[in-house]
Amino acid sequence: MAEKSPDQMSLAEAKAELKRLAAEISEHDVRYHSQDAPTISDAEYDALRLRNAALEERFPELVLADSPSKRVGAAPQEKFGKVQHRVPMLSLGNAFDDEDVAEFLGRVRRFLNLPADTEIEVTAEPKIDGLSISLRYESGKLVQAATRGDGAEGENVTANVLTIRDVPAKLEGRAPAVLEVRGEIYMSHKDFAALNKKQNQEGEKTFANPRNAAAGSLRQLDSSITASRPLRFFAYAWGEAPEHPGKTQWDAVMGFKKLGFPVNPLMKVCRSSEELLSHYRSVEERRADLGYDIDGVVYKVNRLDWQERLGFVSRSPRWAIAHKFAAEKATTVLEGIDIQVGRTGALTPVARLRPVTVGGVVVSNATLHNEDEIARKDLRIGDTVIVQRAGDVIPQIVAMVIEKRPRGAKPYEFPKVCPACGSHAEREERETGKTDAVRRCTGGLICPAQRVERLKHFASRNAFDIEGLGDKIIEEFYHDGLIQSPSDIFTLEARDKRALKKLRDREGWGEASVKKLFEAIDQRRNIALDRFIFALGIRHVGETTARVLARSYGSAKFFRDQMIAAWPDSEAWNELNALDGIGAVVAESIAQFFAEQHNVEVVDELLKHVTLAALAAVAASSPVSGKTVVFTGALEMMTREEAKSMAERLGAKVSGSVSKKTDLLVAGPGAGSKLKEAQKHGVEVIDEAEWFRRVGNGK
């Protein structure tokens, strides 16, 4: 059955749908970013996010603080040193058709409140299918090169990048004191074919595609190996740059060219959606003759002052978007269906395929999403299926070929019990009375799959980030009884001293590796409150929501006590709901988590072993840093979205309702009930002009 258009949905239906999408996308985020084992294609993942975005646009009052469109990248590999990006390296939102491109320009116009006849210049350039890199120059000399990693922290690959001819070790002309140039490392088709031929002749592993070859070549511990690989580079962006790189995106990129960087010759400035689409189709026609892989065209607002005003959402800039090319397809046979259990108990079906090459990559698995999709597509074991690949993750099954169905093939029966623990697996009833698309194990923490996945999440990069305690080690330690709950991680060393068989006696371990693990654990006995909250693995509570909660409650004890008290209609519940973007779905999930005594016991036990630091405000020197601000009325000098973005950038907490804890109400014309509430509670009320005087130049 086709999905309802957001315009046709009731508030209750949209609320339930957003709740389902949050759970589903969160599950895929964990698999992709924390487990490095995705079960969904780029195209299908993007479709989920687009659906979520459409619903949020139609029902802005239902937007969650942890809206599932706010993650980027993947954790850095442990074998390299880590680099904290001074300016985050984020990903791009996607456009898939002409209407998406027009809507992108429309969003820019609405956000900036531009008249309909104002021309918006946009640069358009090929989206290189390679490896993102950030190059830091000081006084014109390359001093550091780092991969994107998870967007906040990447891998230090300086020695290897210095071997790449396209990357200047010293800048030409007048170089700024500090400049971080960002771009893409890639490998040409010709060089890729030659490398694979050489690898094959020497009995070494061959690469699936040029992107994998480029990534594998860059991530070599021996830089001489990287030097022997024909890597190339295009510059297209920047990170830290105290000296402004220009007034436009075009000027900045052309400035890179003068400094000695290769820039893509197909970059062009366009002045309408028609020009953008014409250039997109021109690039697509030339795609096969370029000699390197691209998977779309990137559009960026040309004026840098507009880019600054547009700013970022958690996952991507508002001023840029990637217009993707169509996915590639192939035909193969569905040989089986495996069920994987995630940390929230979700049963995810994964297709086992007869290996087939799709777009130059051999694939043997595909996402099946959920049991409704299996039934809707009437997929049966033995069916010949059409597989679509878009990107480098597991592809999706588009359809089956009914003419080739084997005789006697039976409809697939989705399991009603958890394959990991045997507990009943059920589909929750939504608030609208409809059944959730995801079937979940009811075993909770008695389910080994959920316990292991929760432990992996706890130690993962964006949670406690315990180096050396990766997924395989956690599985090994769990099955051997060494770690059963998060607090066991912090008592591991003490228990090891009393054990007859020490960790150092295990295969693959030794004195040095054990010492290193214990040191890594000790380093995480002090951790920021937002990481602690995120690490608990509460459903719907991602990194963004964890930061909102940490800033709002300040300490672990206060957060714990308030969440235990947060039940519908209580003061704690109302305060939780008042936090900007939290909403009833997230609040209910948090309340349910702390209603379970065993979860409270896990938190209390952890607090015996760790010390938590309050989350610092974004801009500690700002006049509104740490204050709770509410915007109301018809803002005239900025859009509501821009106002919220500005306040958060200045370290303020933005709330959707007024209470006695509100510090400041910014009221525009037509302010109503919120103004009355502010007067009732004695909250300071100012207008937009005073807001800008107080925080400085906001435009």
C-alpha cells in the first residue's frame, strides 16, 4: 500500500510515523556508524530521511530534538592517530530529481527571506566518489592531513598524504598563516585497472572499485606503499581559515588553484534551477569519459555571507546539496533470508544473494527492511530478483521476476520469536491504532543479542569511546562472562587481578595489550554528561538529544532524578517536554527507560565508577550563554529557524514553551499566550532589535 502524503495525514498519524522512522533510522545508524555492518542501501536510507523531513516540514510542532537526520561519517580506525577537526566535516543532504533541486533553492530563499526576484547564484561541480580529506597548512607548509572520520574526529594520515603529487607540501604565492583546505582523494579508472593487474600478478588482494582502492592506499601504515599508489586530489572546500577565503565559493576555489591545488574544471556558477539541471545533465553525459568515478553533482550557494547565515543542521549545511545520479541495477537469485537483532530488539531481515556484480562491485547481501516489504514485494526463497545499488553499502531488492519463480516456492514466514533468545517478537501498536512496521524482541536485557549490541553501543566512538574494546572483543568478553553490563567494564581490571586465568593468558593477548586496554578504560572514567546519556542506549536518544538533555539538566544526579519523576502531567514531565524539539515521543521513551528498575540500577552502578563533566556552552562568552530562550510572534528581522540556529550557536537553550525557568522571551508582533505566560512568571521580555543589540551583529 502506498504511503500517505504528509498533507493527507492527521497529527496523530504523523506523530506515530515520525516515531517509527526515528526507531528505524536509528537502528540503521547504529549498524552503519557503530557496527560497520549496514543492512540498507544509500537510496533506501535517503528515502527514509526524505520521508522524515517531509513530515517534519508539514508538522514542525512534532520535530524531535534528535530528528534522525543528524549523523555523519564513521568512526576513525584505531591504527592511526586521531585528529580533532576544528571545524566539523559534515555530509551533504541529497536531491534525487528536478523537484528536489527547485525545493533546495526554495528553502534557501525562504530561510533568508529573499524576495522572489532575487537571483541566487549557485556553484555546481562533480561529486567525486573518493575519500574526503582535510589538509592543514601553517605559514604555507602542510603540517597535518586527516580523514573525515565521524565528522568531529578523523585519522592522522599526514605521512601518507605527503606522498601524493597532487597535494602541495608547500603553497604557492602568498599563503595565509593558517588554512585548512578540504577535498577528495581519488584514483582514476586507468590507474585502478593497472593497480589491480599488478595486485593480481603478485598474488595480492584486488580492489572492488577505485574508491576502495584509494581508501585502502591512503590507510597504509607504511607510507612507501601509499607513495607507490597513483592517488589524485581535487580541492573544493575549507575548514579553519582565519583569513576569509573570498566573497564567494567560486572565488575561494579559484584561490585554491592559485595556491597550487587541482580544482575540478567542470565547476560552474549557475543562476537558476534550469541552469543547474542543464549542467547536471551535461556532467552526467560526460560521466563515462571523465576517467574517474563521480556519483552526482554538488550545488553550493555562491555567496559566503549567505552560507554563513544559512548555517548548518546537525548533519549537513543548509547551503549545499548533492544531486545524485540514478542507481545501478543487476539481476540475481535470493538464496535465503537472515534475521539480525539490534540493540533495541528490532528484527531486521537481510537477503542472502547469489553473488552478483552491480556497478563494478560484487554484492551478496541486500536489505529487506521489514516483514511488510517482504510481503509487499512477495519475495520467496529461490526468486530471481532485481538488485539496485546506490553507493557503497548493502543494496536493496527492487523487485522480483515472476516469470522465473521456481515451482513450489512458498511465501516467506517472518519469525514470531527472537532467533537470539526465543522470546516472543511483536509489533507494537501505534497511537493511531495501526501496527508498527518493525517487529521487536520482547526479551529486553535477557536477550543476548540486545545485551551485546547495547554493550557495543556503550563503548562505541560517540559514546564512551573505549579504544581497544571493539565489537569483536565485546562479543568475546560477553560470551566468556567477563563483561555482562556496562559497569563490568570498569571492574574488569580488579577482577582480572583476582582471576586464576588472566587476560594476558588469552590467545591474542599479552602484557602490553592488556595494559593498553586497562589504560584506555581508565581514561574514560571521566566523561562528558552528554556522552554518558547517549551511551545508555535509550531509544530515540541520539547524540543531539543527549546534548540537549546534558545542557538542560547539568548533572547526572539531577538528570537521573528528574527522569525518574518524569511521568505524564508531572512538573518534571512538563519541563522535559518544554525542551525545544524533545516532544512526547522522546519524553515517553526516556520515562519508560527510567521506569525499569534494572535500568536505574545500571545507571547507579555506573555512577560509582565514572565522574561526569557538565557540557560546556557553545559560546561561553556570549551574553545569552546558558540561558533558556523562547521566541514567539511574527519575527521580522530573521526567520524562526534562523533565530533558533543563532541562539544555539551562542550557547543558549531554546525552549518551545515558557515556564518559571525561562530566562528570556524574544517577542515579535502578534505575540500571544507565551507573552502572557512570561508576564505571569516575571520572565524578561525583549523585541528583535534588543536581541540583536544584546548578542551583537546577527546578520
